[in-house]
Amino acid sequence: MKMRACILMILLVLPAAAEARVPGIWSLADLQEAAAAQNSEIQSLRSQVRSSEIELAAAKSERWPEITFQAGGSYLFNPMDELTISMPPPGSEITVMDAQEPYQYQTGVNLTQPIFTWGKLSGAVKVQEKLLEISRLQLADAKQQIRTRTAVLLYSLKYVDEMVGLAARQHEISRRLADIAKDSYEQGFIVQEDVLEVRIRSQEIAVLVRELEGRRERLLNLLREVTGLDDLGVTHLIFPDDIPLGEETFPSRDAVTAEALADERTSLEIMRLLEEVRKLGVRISRGDAYWKPDFALQIEAGVQGSRFPFLESDWYDHGDYQLQVTIALETTLWDGGRQIQEVRSSKEELEASQIDRERTKREIRREVSNSYSEFQVLVSKMKYNELRRQYYDSRIGFVQRQYDSGVGSEADVLEKRLEALGHEISSRGDILEALRRFYTIRQLTGGMDE
């Protein structure tokens, strides 16, 4: 009885466990959230933001005083005895030196406060503020890119999956045509070459099905890699609705280019901040030039004696105290020209960042222009494809009516259906390419909406 109960319990638990292992249904928003949570680049950029925050706090702390405390104690194993001199009358003595105490204690506090550093400390704080802002922008840009990439992969899977289904239907029709051709050959209506031609076309379509299935699997693997969902399958995806693509999707080429080149675009904003960092680097290098001393206030206070301070009752009478206030300056008189080279290097880095920014603008302008042109061409092809689809629908209806009336043949109907399916596969490819151009332009002009 106990064995039966255990077996029954296992049979009840196994279906629930199997159901728990089945992945959920994932929409585009869910996939984007999963990708943003596990993407290694985003995690690295988050760590970089935290490091930048720490470095900024460290740069700000340089403006505050540095306070150090020192304490020590020593024991003398052979202290000197009291030194006296006999004086008349007999029996009188004068103490020249008291007996040396075996214990000696020292405590002290040092304070160093920078006063004037030619802008080096404030410049370092501003540099770290800019670098922190750059890190945050890079993180935001990476999130936008991963959202865009996830959307492109999901749409690609949607249309490639549809293309697989269309190609599979093509293969079924081609196999039926091959059977019809074989029968016609046996009845003497066609020659062997015609049969081979039909079989070759059927095999080509079979190859196409395998290629599309392989392409679908590669896209699915990329989506798994991006989202971190290793068990993700096509049946677990909620494909989004088609994006309305038309000539009115984007404004004019000039308007799109202007939007992509706006100062608030993330890539250009990062480069502008890098340019400001280089300018601050030049200023800091100049502030560290020869004969420009840094000024600081130094305060030293300490006590030393043979009694432990504050713990032994007579410590105050057995100690020596000191307080010292100093205005210190420090400068480099000559270092072989290293500081001069640092200033020159900072200027070169500034010039290089300005050149990089202009080159980036040209690249963005070229990419936007090319993507916009290709998008417009694909929109025109989509209109053409729609007209061709209407033509095939009308033509298939015509040959079907002929076949139903006994005038046409089944092969004629299948041939038209085969052509229509081929056109549908090609149309899906054009839509997919248009979507890729759409997301390229969206990314260049500000990314996807949250």
C-alpha cells in the first residue's frame, strides 16, 4: 500500500513539475526587459557608472583637509639615574638632572588643508562629473540599442517563420506537380526532361525550406543569447503587430538628418562631453606648469611625556606640548620638460576629440541618408508587391474557375498558386528589410520609446 501511495504521488507531481519547466509566453516588452536585465555589456556599464560615482566622491574629498593622528609609546631598559653635585656645607646636594623616566608617550594631530592649487582640484572634480555623465549616457545608449536589437530579432523571427510556412506550402504544391508530371509522362503527354524540370524545382523549394528553417534557428539562438532565455522557442513568443510602413512614416530626408545630428543625440552628447574633458585636461596641465606653486595650510599639534595623556593623574605636569601653524608652498622648478609635453599632449587630445566629433557627424549623416533612401525604395517595393498580390489573387481565381468548369487543368491552378506563394515569400523579405531600415533610422534619431 505504501509503494502504491508513493507511485501515485510521483504521478501527480510529475505533470506539475513538467508544466513548471515550460517557458512562459514572452511579448516584445518582456523580452526587452529580460535583455536589459542580463546583458553583459549593460551590467559592465552599470559597474562603470558606480566606479565613476566613487571616483567623483574621491575627487571632491581632495578639497577637504587631511587629518592624521599619531600615537606611540616606548620603554627604556637602562634609564639614567638622577645626577647630583655635592655642595658645601657637607651633605648638601644640587640636582643637575632628574632621573630619566623609563616610559615615554607621544601623541599628535596633523592637519593639511589645500588653499590654492591653480584650479587643479576644482578641475579634477569637473572632469569626474563629466565622466560620470558620460558613463550614464553610455548606459542609456546601450539600453536603447539592446531594445532595438531585441525588436529587430523578434520581427525577423516573425517574418522568417511566416516565410518557412509559405515555403512549406510551396513544397507541398511542387510535390503534387511532380506527381502530375509523372502521370503525364506515363500517358505520353510530356517528355522525361519536363518531369526532371518539375522535380528539380521541387527540390530547390525543399532546399529553400531548409535554408529558411536554419535562418529561423539562428535568429532564435541570437534572441536566446540577447535575452538569456535558453529555453525560448518560437511557440513561446507573442509576435507584435505590423508597424505601419509608408512614405509618411518619416518626414523629409533633411528633417530626419537634422534630428539625427541634434546636439541632444546620445552619441554626439558623449563626444561633446569628451571634448569638454579634454579642455579641462588642458587647463589642469597648465595649472601644473613650472613656477606655479600650490599653497596649503599645515597645523601640527602634539604632546609627549612620561605619563599617558588623560589616563594618569599627573600627566599634565610631565608633558611637553607643541602647536605649529605653517603656510606651505610647493612647485616644480624643472623636470626635464615633462610638464611641457603634458600640456602639448592635452592639446593634441582636445584636437583629436574635435576631429572625431566631426567625423562621427559625417558618418551619421551618411548612414541616415543611405537608410532613408533604402527605406523609401522598400516602401515602393511594398506597394508594388501589394499590386502583384492582387494580380495573383485575381489570376488564381480565374484559372480556378476554368478548372472547375472543365476547361483548365489542376496543374495550371497549382502553377499560379506556386508563383503567388513565391511572391509572398519575397514580399515578406522586403517587409523585413524595410523594418530593419526603420529601426536603424529610429536608433539614429533618438532610439525606441520607453
